[in-house]
Amino acid sequence: MHSQKRHFLFLLIISIVFNASSQEIKAEINLRSSKGKLYKKSLEVPKILENDEFKVVLNTSENALTQSDLDNNELKLRANTIFYHMNLAKKYFDNNYNFLEKPSKVTLRVNQKKLYDPNLHFDESEESRFPLLGATSIKENSFPADSIAPWGKETFFFLPRTIKVKSGIQVTGEVLDQKTIKNSIRKSLLTQNGIDLAADYILKGTLDQFDQQIHYQAILGSFLIPEIAPKLIKGFGKLFKRNIKIDVAMIPEIIYHEYTHHRLHQIFDTSGSALEEGYANYFAYKISGLSRLGDKAKGYIKGSRAKRPQKKVKYNFKRDLRKQKNLSGEFVYSVLIELEEKLNEIISASGDKVIANSLKKDAAGFYFLDKNSKIKGDFTGAVYQGIKMYTQDFEEEFLLKKTAENVFTSFGI
Ligand SMILES: [Zn+2]
């Protein structure tokens, strides 16, 4: 009897100690300080990185990672940072943009090694012909190729690796696989012409073939690479032999950018259009408070620079064609930031609301924007509709519309 009692007490103590420790697992997470500085902080984290909204898995696995799986410190930091900031982004949208539909549970692949394949889920090709940098968000596929399990919404955070810009150029060259085109681009170094030429060719050429389009996206479709890509063509000699390495899972605003893709999926269909990328950067800015995305992340972004809005980019008609991907995502981002600022100067906080309204539906139940929307006409129209929705006051509407018009004109739209 006595010993039984002691036994019970012992078990009780053990279970209390065990419960206390199981509820207080702490792990480091990458955060941004109020001044935008990136730093690590130890926070309470769940034992299993899965909830109703997200599931963090390793590479091609389907099993949620547990803290005890994370024996590697770098992987542990990545997995916890992704989970933390995805949930934070979700809450931000719920609180401020609740009209945007919530995505079904999103699988977050950390240390992802394989490229995405729309039919096979993962690109199984042996040779890694193309460098994997950045992150990519995909939509579900309920009917993939035979013997492949269907999948839902996912974001791939690729395992960071160092690539030489030289190989990046070679890759771009392979994508733009016609020798004459390659030579034309080389000869027109440091001219706008080179970029336009590449953009043109990408539109009309082999990138319509889906295989290459995927590879193109792997290089240019990521978060920071689009900024580098035109420079690869533009500054061929200057950047030659430079190394680039981006650890996308460690940078909060990249995670926000990726979450936005899932949140705007109903509108843009995860198509990677210039408007979709521009809005994704805009929300990454709204949530992080950083207009220079990727700033002060030196340890995690090597060989690249922060993405900042540009005030005097000229609108280029050729970049607004339907299938054009990333060259003008930066352009749209710059316009949105400028638009918000200028409208806010007229009526406090009107800019944010007008931009939010541009993502709403019209009276007939259709979104103002979709994956094929053009900048001139569709986007500008959505902004004007957003202004109409914002105010009933004719004078206010007139002032805001005039201001938006001026912003568009200043960008050459
Ligand atoms: Zn994106």
C-alpha cells in the first residue's frame, strides 16, 4: 500500500514535469526588429509544426515535422521561422483583408531540393540542370499523372545553394535557346533594347512550351531573382563570376510574399503575372513594414540586393502582354507603393483601402482583376473602381481619381 502510494506520487510528479516541459518548447525564430533589423529570438513553438492552416514538411515528405525531427540547427531555424511567419501573415490578412478567401491547408516544404512539376508534383530528372533559388507557391492538383498522389496548396522553400552568376547566365541562355537571340542580347549589353528583346522572345518563343516555362520560373519566378535577371542580361560583364545564395526560409517578408500568393489565388490563379507578383510584394511590405524587401538580410542574401520600389520606372508596353511574367512585377510593386502614399496624402489611410478595394468583386460578383488582367485598363480600372467603392462624396472621388491618374502618368501608364 505504502509503496503503491509512492509509486503513484512518483508518476504524478513525472507527468507534471513532462507536461510542463512539453508545453514550453522553445526554439529560435528569425524576426525583424522595429527598425527592420533581422535577429534571432527564442520563442515558444508547437511540438508538431502543423495546425489547421499549415503543415511544415521536409523536402518531398508528407509528414509534419516535429521539433525532435529537427536535429540540425539551420533546418530547425528555417522550419520554425516559416511556420511562425506564415501564421502571422494569415492573421494579418484575417484582421485587415478578411474579404480575401482563406486558402485550404498549405503544405510548406523546407529544404526542398526538387523543382515543381505540374503533372508529377516533383521534377524527377536526375541532372540538376538549373539552379534552385528562391521559393515558389503552387496550387492544388486533384488529377495528376497516373500513380501520383494528388496534392493541395504548397510552397517550396528551396534548400539554399550557392550558384555562380556565370551559370545563371548560361541558364538564361539555355532558356532563350536560339543563338542569334543570345548574341543579340550580348551585343546590346547595357541597353534597354537587350531586355526588351529577351522579354519579346520569352513571350513569343519557346517559353510557351511548358517544360521550359517551369525552368524559367525556377530561375526568375522566385522572390529576389527577378531583380537580378534583367541585370544578368544587362550587366553581363560586370556581374560575371559573382556568387549568389539566398536562404528564402530565413527572411520574413519572403514568407509573407508566398502566403499572399495563396490568399490571392482566387483572383490570380497562382499564375505569376506581373500584377500578382506586384501585389505579393505590396503585402510583404504591408506586413513587414519594409518597403525595401530583403533589406539588411546580408547573411541570407549573398550577391543580391534588396528589392526596393523605384520611383521613375518607365512603363513599357511590351512588358504588359498577357503571358509576361516577372519583368514588370517590380513595376507594379512600385506603382502600388506610390499610389498608396499619394492617396494617403489626400485623405489619410485612403490609399490602403483603395488598393484593398481593387481586389474586390464588382456588383455582378466578378473580381475586378484576374490572371489575364493588363496594367493599362484592367489594373487602372480596378483602382478607379476601388476609389468609387471608397467614397460616396463626389468631390473626394474626383480628387482621389485625379491623384491616381497623376501617379499612373508619372509611371508612364
Ligand atoms: Zn511570387
